[in-house]
Amino acid sequence: MNYRGYILKLFFRIALSMGLIQGVIYALEVNNNTYAIIASILLLYVFINTYGFIKRRFVAMDDFFEAAKYRDFSRWFPEDRGPKDIRFLYTGFNEINRTIKEINSKNQAQYVYLQKILEMVDIGIIAYNIETGDVLWSNDSFGEILDVPSFKNIRFVESRKPELFTTIFETYHREPDSISIALRNESLKILISDTVFQVEEDAFKLVVIQNIDDTLNKNESESWKKLLSVMTHEIMNSIAPISSLADTLHQNIQMALKEPENTQLELEDLNSGIKTIKNRSEGLLQFAKTYRSLNKVTHLNLERVRISELFSNIQLLMEPSITAKNIAVTFNVTTPKLELDIDIHLIEQVLINLLLNAVDACKEIENAKIKVEASQNTNRDIVIRVFDNGAGIPKDILENVFVPFFTSKATGSGIGLSLCKQIMLLHKGKIIVKSIEGEGSVFSLVF
């Protein structure tokens, strides 16, 4: 609306100037010098007024553009004085400044938020200009991992630790790479990756490093704690009764030696006790052998195997013993031509283990059923599932079923599912369990 008003006022001045020019020409033609002089003066006034009218607007816009050039969006233009069209223009300029200030404020808040997040993580991050070496940004973790103080140019590292400089800054790691670096008279293992990006005319390199020694040590420590806890439990369960029984037998023998006339040594009880100790000792030996079996599976003999043939072998081996326990077992392959590159002997062992567990879960269930099924999902992964409608696994132990030596069975070693998991990891696959107590379980082998 103001734009139209400005155009109308400008058009009026142009039209008035044209009229005055014609008036001056007409006065000169009729030799009326007085009118010619008056019209010339008015024409000059209109020219000056029109010049000022146009200039005011351009001066206002020039002031705004000058402020924008230097990113001075804090300037406030007076909206309550001056010509109406200029006041309207100033209102627009102030609105633009206010909007830009809000955007800058939000961007600044997001930048500070992101910066704080990146400073809190234990992953080292640095971005620097490839040509000049000037650091664009880095977090504290980067300096802590490399044991260097804060610096503004990567040449600082080159002057103090040239080998580290070559490894971190001059070598490219397009894919995440695990490397060892020498720091504080010891070798530190880190995971490093980098990428190059362009900002206008400048090329920058972003380097990300992570101290995986600490992570590995932490994970290893947690694994050992779980392992030792389970091993302690299993060994104590065997040693406690052995110790108690041995102590009882020892006391009986001591009494028989001291008072042979009054104490009759029951050879049958002695034989039974020694036999029990022998059996439990052999159980401990078997436990140790089972532990060592975890380390036996280290490589695979891969071959292309049709899943239907794999199922036929397992069915021939396991079906008689399963059906003898009044448990229905079925095998199904959704696509008969499904094939896998596997170590058939190891995968057979996994399936046998899962089937035996399913049988154990169904032993007190009426209409017990076990189903083994193979299919291909939407991600092109081949999945073999073992379903059962047995007792299910309680929630409080579900997350521990793959921990070595963990078992809820009175006679279990706790090694079967751990071995299954290791075999699947060697096949670059995974084993997943879902279970509802009282309804059943499903173990999925994902290739």
C-alpha cells in the first residue's frame, strides 16, 4: 500500500514537472517573460523537491544495506518521525532486523547446545583448515586422548610429536581404523576416522578419535566379573558338599581308628561316600573341560548348504528321541531353494542344542510342540527359528542366558547357549531370544 502511495506521489511530481515545462515553453512563445520566470522558478522547486523525495528513500535503504554489510542488526530506525513513506520503510527495516536477531539467537543457542554435547562426549573431535592448519573447532577430549594442550594450529603438534602428527593429521582414514599410538611411554589403541568437507573456498578435515583401550578394558572387566560370579557359584555348589562329605567320612575313620572296639566302620557307607566324592570331582573336571570348549571354535569350514538338506539331517537325528517324549516336532522351509554358506557341523550343533533346550522346556507341557522354520526377511537376511510352547524363560534371567556357565537347570553346564552365540558370531550372524514365561520361547538364528 505504501509502495503504491510512493509511486503516486512520484508520478504526481513528474506530471507537475511536465506541465511546468510546457508552461515555460508556452510563455516564451507568447513573449510573456513574467509567466516564464514564475513557471521556471516553480519548475526548479519541483525538481529540487523530487530529488529530495527520491534521495530520502535511497539514503534510508543505503543506511540499512550498510548496516547489513557489517552484520549490524542491532540498529534501530525511527518509526515515529519523518515522512510517512520513510516511517513505513523504517518499520520494515526494523522488522527484518528483529527477525534476523531472533534467527541468530536461535542459531547461537543451538551452536552452544551442540558444542556442549560434543564437549561432554569421550570421543575426540577436531576440524581444521587443510591448507593453513588453523583449528576451526575441537573438544577437550581430543587433547586429553592425545595428551596435548589446547592449540590453535595443528603445526603445534608437529613441532612436539611429529610421529603422532603424521599418524593423526597427514594419514587419511576414510573408513574407521584401529591403530596403536605411543603416548606416555605406553601404547594406546585408538579408533580413528576422518572426512574432508568444503566451506566456500576452504577445505577442512574432520578427525574423530576414540580411546578403545578404556572401552575394551571396561567391557573385559565386566565380562570377567560375570564369568567369575557364575564360575564361583558353580564351583562352590560342587565343593561345598564334597568338603562336608569328606569331613564326615574323615571323622568316622578317626573314630574307628581310636576306638576300634566301640566303633564299627560301615564299609558300604564309606564306599558310597567315596563314590559320591569321585562323581562330584569328575563333575568338576567335566566343568573345566566344558569351559575349554569355548576356545575350540576359532575358524569355519564354510560350504554352500541348502537349508532343506540341513533340516533333513537334523530331523533324522533328533525326531525319534523327541517324539518318544510325546512332543510333536515339525520342520519347515518357506522357500525350498534357500541356501547358506555355513560350517554345517557347527550349525548342526547349534540346532541340536536349541532342540534339546526346547525339549527340556516342554517336558511337563501337554500338547507340547516344537517347530523349526527357515525364511528370508525383508532385509534379505536368512532366519532360522526354533519355536516351542514350553515353560518359557523368566524375565529376570532372560538377559543372562548367553553368559558362559549361567544356567537355571539343576544339571546344566551353562555353556550350550554361549557356544551357540560364539558360533553365530563366527558366521557374522547373531542369535536372538524372545520368551514369555508360561507360553514358550523362540530362538532366532539370523544370517
